[in-house]
Amino acid sequence: MSTTTVVRPSIWSRLPLVRQLAQSVGWQRGMLVAGLVIIVVFLLTAALAPILAPYRFDQLRDANGTFGAQLPPGGAHLLGTTVGGYDVLSRVIWGAQTAVLVIVVAVILSIFAGVLLGLVSGYFGGWLDRVLVVICDAIYAFPSLLLAIVMSIVLSGGKSSLSFGILAAAISITVVFIPQYFRVIRSETVRIKAEAFVESAKVIGASNARVMFRHVLRNSTRTLPLILTLNASEAILTLAGLGFLGFGIEPTSAAEWGFDLNKSISDVAAGIWWTSIFPGTAIVLVVLGITLVGESLNDLADPRLRTRHRAIASSATPTEVDELEEAL
Amino acid sequence: MSSLAKGQEALEIDDLNVTFATDGGDVRAVEGVSLSVRSGEVLAIVGESGSGKTVTAKTILGLLPETATTSGVVLIGNDNVIEIPHSRLREIRGTGAAMVFQEPSTALNPVYTVGWQIAEGLRAHGRYSKAEARAKAIDIMTRVGIPDAEHRVDYYPHQFSGGQKQRIVIAMALVLDPEIIVADEPTTALDVTVQAEILDLLRRCRDEFNTAIVLITHNMGVVADLADRVAVMYQGRVVEEADAVSLFHHPEHDYTKRLLAAVPFIGAGTTRTRERAAERAAGTAGEPLVVAEDLVIEYPGRLGRGGFRAVDGVSFHIGAREVLGLVGESGSGKTTIGRTIGGLTKVTGGSLRVLGQEMLGVHEKDFRPLRHDIGFVFQDPATSFNPLLTIAECVAEPLIVHGKAQDAAAARSRVDELLEAVQLPHSYGDRYPHELSGGQRQRASLARAIALQPKLLIADEPTSALDVSVQAKVLELFAELQREFGFAALFISHDLAVVDLLADRIAVLFKGRLVEEGTGEEVLVAPKHPYTQRLLASLPVPDPILQAKRREDLRRLRASELADTGTDG
């Protein structure tokens, strides 16, 4: 029996995403890198919005007086102005901030509730499990946007300030997402519950709570990063949909891409393209970036889908390496 | 019938190299392997897991995944399998070389009838009308020994037993008259009594169909029973090649010698058992730790259907410091009994007292304090450890749960002692389970089971997932620990030879009933029940000449049993 110590990679290289990045090759790496670049640009834009944006999101005038409505791109307004007289570039940049906030709040709210419910439901089973599954299926049956609209009306009467607007959007998205986390964690829990290491914890005499949190929970969160990214992109789409339908955030409270799109409907027929193209592109890019990362994570997590470098027929075996070192 | 004359070369492998791309860098699975098989001959490739035997077999049919890079020559007829285009490879598969897989239940598609699946192979290689294909399927099923083939050709795979499913898989391979059949561990998933029948069938394939057979196995008994020539593989290379008789009687290579020495055989444990019995008699006899009386265990059925009775009226007892070996085939209820004593399955009827606690209708709350005195070793070391905890944390779990230590760090010194007791270096405690080999993991599993110095240890097939040389070491360790710590044990296994090595008394289970119980000498040397006799006779021994004699005995035994049932009916 050999007593050689295992060389463990550094903590940095074991972090999620970093590890996958190192693992990927070929077009899978291309997808992952492209997605990561888009997400990093998106996050930086959100964080540096006050510096990057030439104006504030609710600014209608500067030292020279009002901007004027529907100005074409160029001059003081690189991407023109909207029908309401806002600067399009500034609105697009500030919109990133709103989007990030909604994603973070929605994901945090839904992930904790969903994971906990899924764990309890899958582990104990019985009538509790059946009731929760039925409720989740019922929520699935609802069109998610309709549910989001109802929630937003219930929470804030339809329109409100930045914090309430974001919370309304986030909670309405949360309600739709909890069943997804619930379903995934529940099915993983049911699978892992039957594994020998859970039984071995039981025969030791470990309590249910200990088995659940120490042995089952950590092993069932494997697919969470994937759902997380897919849900993040869906959160943006739901927020944009709410804004587009007029249940979003007031333009004076925060910049919101969906709202701007809604206001630009009449412009499209009049040949004013810049008010709709830029917020629309922002939505598409962010959703694309997050989805690319999610899909690559999915492929990389599955050894059957993961592509690898082809082995070189004459590649070094341990003995050959030793010989090489000696020769050198 | 094979198109080749008997003795003609059917397969030639020359300087085969296979390299895999993995996450941990490139791995050389096969290095410079050269072999040949003639028609009407069985070549066995023997080796432990990771020796490259299965990779070699898969290369013959071009079944390697895309991550593999292959060089060398694999000649079937005039085709070099490694270089020919895909379309030609498809033609060769089935007609040139066919494969028999390890697990018959997954090799068959559950949604099609077996007749359809046999015909599928025919349709891939020629034009057959429905009636012709069906007639051919019935014919081949009859020839592999499926009774009433005219009707059963329309059955689905789940309507057959495991052994019959393997017969059908072999029929699928035979129907196109291939020159070579590659059988990858064809009997590993089967019980020994069924294994003997499948080996008989493969022997008939060789003699009647004149097929060349490449048999991949780790079981030396199977090799002795069937093989004409044997190639021993070790770490990707062929270390020894010889005809079966001389390999078993005069092994040349050190590895072959070690491999043969590690195979357990019946009768090895008799002297040891006597010694232990004498020791125990000197000590205190004491109360038995486990007493079962008319024990009945049922698994609940679906709505409207009765439950399945896994254990039916079984009585036995385990005294202090005593090892009871529980032997039986799959479905005999042996694992269920072990799980019930461990409190994982509920008792339906009768009585089972474990450490003085009646298990019929017991609540987990009352049983939990007793778990302190029960250790459990599971069958598959790969799944019985939480993959996210280190070995030290896993071994420390029982100590933490029972309040012997605050956390894994505080338990570390005790864990190190335990690792030492199972002959694992301390540094292994910091590794994760997947970084250990199967044998090392099973040692760690033993360490975890004895962490609280239990009075009773339940070992559920602890070595059946291990290679034979590793198995020998783990069994030795088990015996040593048992002597040192003096726990009583229930040792569950399907392998009579393994049980013989360790157990003081042996109980034989058959379809949920206890058919025979006694010391190793009583049960293994002079078995009374016909099932035990058949079980013993089916167990192949690693000696081709002796095995040929035993095969005849088994045939006579089966014939007399058939005659008995014939007169009964």
C-alpha cells in the first residue's frame, strides 16, 4: 500500500466556475467564456453605473435646459433620448442595477424556502410530501407572468418606489421559482435517501436532523448552480415582462428596461428605432450570457456531455516521465 | 455454425495500445497486448479491476468511447477493427464478433419482446420476413435451452429469470453465427447455481457452434471450469499466457501465483473454527445477543396486492463472540435479516430480540441507544461513505453522534487509532472516499463499524465488490479484529468459501427459509439438504482437472433431482 500524499489543488482552483473553466475545452470553453464575459460586463455596469452613465436615470434637463424628446443618437446623447425625454444610454446603464437587484433578491428568497421545503418533503415523505407536491404543481399550472402580475398588484397596488417595486417584482418571481428548487431538491433527496451512506448514518444512530443536514443536503445541491443561472435569466425576463405590461417600476424610481420598451412601442412605427433597440439588446445580452454559463455548467457537470482533449497515443506514462527527468 | 474450420485463427490481437483522456490526465489502459484465439477455443482473460481486460474486450468490437486512442492490430478475418470505417465495423458486429454483457437485466430492452430483440440483430444484417425471423428466433432460443420457446418468444424480458435472460443474451449473440463471442463477466451478476448452467451453455457454444470465445472474468473458478487457454492481465499488460491446466498447476509469474493463492476454497476455515470454538468454551458462554424465533419479514405490496414475504419463519441465535455465517443466493432474504437486526427494516411477525430488545413493533426512540453496540459494514464501499466528508470525518461520525467527541477534530486521535487497527496510514484520514481504492474504503468502513467497540457487527457481503486478492486481505483483517475486539458477528455472503473462512456456524437460506444450520464441517462437508448439496456442487474450484470431475458430480446430482421431481409430479 503506497503512502504517497494526495496533491490537493489549491482552494482557488476548486472554487465553482474556476474549476469548470479549467476543466472545459473546445467550444464548451468558448460558450462558458463568452457567457462569463457578458456577465462580468453586466455586473461591472451595474456596480459602476453612477460613474459610467452620463446622466441620472431620472434626469430630464442639464445646465443647457431640457434634453428634448426623441432626439436621434449623437451629440450630447450618444444613444438619443426617449419619448419621455430621458437619455437612452443612461437608462440602459442604470437598468443593469435594477436587474441585478431583482435577480439577487428573487434568487435568495426562493432558494432558501425551496431548498428547505424540498429537503423536508423528500426526506420524510408521507402526507406532507403529497400536499407540498400538489401545491407546487398547482403553481406550475399558472402562467408565471399572470401570477407575477397578481402578486405585484397585491403587494404594491401595481406601481411604487424603487425598493417596493424591486421587492414586488422579486417576490412575484420568487413564488414562481420556489416550486422549481423544491422539485429539484426533493427528487435529489429521494434518490440520496436510499444511498448506503445515508443508511450507514442511520445505523450509527444519527438523528433525522443530522442525517438531513450533514449527509443529504450537501449531496443534493449539485444541480443548484445550473437552476440558479437559468432562473436568473428567467427573473430578468419576468421583470421585463412586468415592466412592459405596465406593472414595473416608475421611471422616477429606477431605470427599468421593460418599462422603457413599453414606452417605445409607438416610436417603432414612427421610425424611431433607438428607444427600443438598446434596452431590448440589453435584455437579450444578459439573458444570453447567463444562459450560456448555465448550459455550459450543465454540460460540464455531466461526464458524458463533457468534451475532453484527445489522448495522445504516445503520451507519458509515469515511467516515461521519470526517464525524461533523468535525461534532462 | 461458424464459417471457420476448427482450429483456424478467429481473432488476432497484435501490440494493442489503448490510452484514455480523463480529467486527471491521460491514462494508459492497455499496453502492448498480443493475443490470438482459434475457433472452437475458449480464451480467458483474467485480471483484477483496472487491469485492462474489459478495455481489451471492447476493442475487439470497436466499442471504446471517443476519449480513447487506440493503436496496434485487432484482426477479425481480414479486417483490422481499429482502422476499418464505421460502415464495415457495423457489418462485422454480430456476424464477425458478438458480445455477451455482464448484466443481463440491462442488456435487454424492457419494452420489446425477446423475439423482437433477437430478430433485430437478424434484420440489421440481411432481409428476413417476419415469419422467417420469428422461426429463427424460436430455433435459437430452443438451442440455448429456453423451454417452450414457441410461446416464450413473445415474452418480455421481465418475464424471465436472471439466468434465462443471460441465455437470451447469448442467443442474440449466437443467432448470426459469429466467429467470436466476447463474454464480459457473463456470470458475475448471477447466482452460483445459475452460473454453472450458463457456463455449461457457453461450453456447448464452443463445441456445437464451433465458436471462438473470449471470456473476461476475475473469477478463477469460472476460468478453471471453462477456459482452454488463459491470459493473465496486470496493469494493462499480459503477464502470463498458458493453457488452463499448466497455468493452474505451474503458474510462472509472481502475480499469477499471488492471484491463485488468494482464491478462498472450502475447507480452509475448519481448523480455525475449531480453535476459536475451544477458546470460546474456555470463556463465558453468556446470553445470546440475537435470538430469532419464527421470524417473518414482509415487504408491503402495492395497493390491492399482498406483501412480499422475504423471510418466512426463520429461527437462529448468535452468541457472544460468535460469528454466524448467513449464506444464500439473491432473493433468499439474507440481506433482509441483516437489515432487520440493524433496525433498517421492520419485523412483520414472530420474534427477534437484539441485545435484549424485542424488535417486533419497536420504536426508533427505544432502539437508538442500542445502536451504540451494533456496527454495520455495507456491501458496496463506494456508496457507503458520504462523498463530501473526509475519511476521518466519516469514521468520527459514530463517536460524535453518541457524544464521545465534540467534533471531528476532537475525535481525531481516536480515529487515528482506529485507522491503525485496520492497517490504514493516518494520512488517509484526510483523503476523500473517492481517493481510496475499494479495499482501502472497506477497511475504513470496518474502522467506522468498530469505532464504538460494538458487541455485535453485521457485515453484509463486505467483500463481494472487491477483487479476490483484496478480498483475502480484508477477510484476514476481519478475522483479526474479531479476535482482538471479541465482537459477535453476522457475516452475510453468497460465497460459501468466504463464509467458511470466518464463520463458527453457517446458516443456509433458501427462498426465505432456513434450510440448514451447523458448523462449517457439518454444513460444508456433509450437507443434508439437497439445496446445500447443489450449492456446494455448483461452486467452481480453481483447478481445471478437479473441476471437470465436480462438473460431472453436479450433472448427476441435477439429473437425480429432476428424476425425483418427475416421480413427485
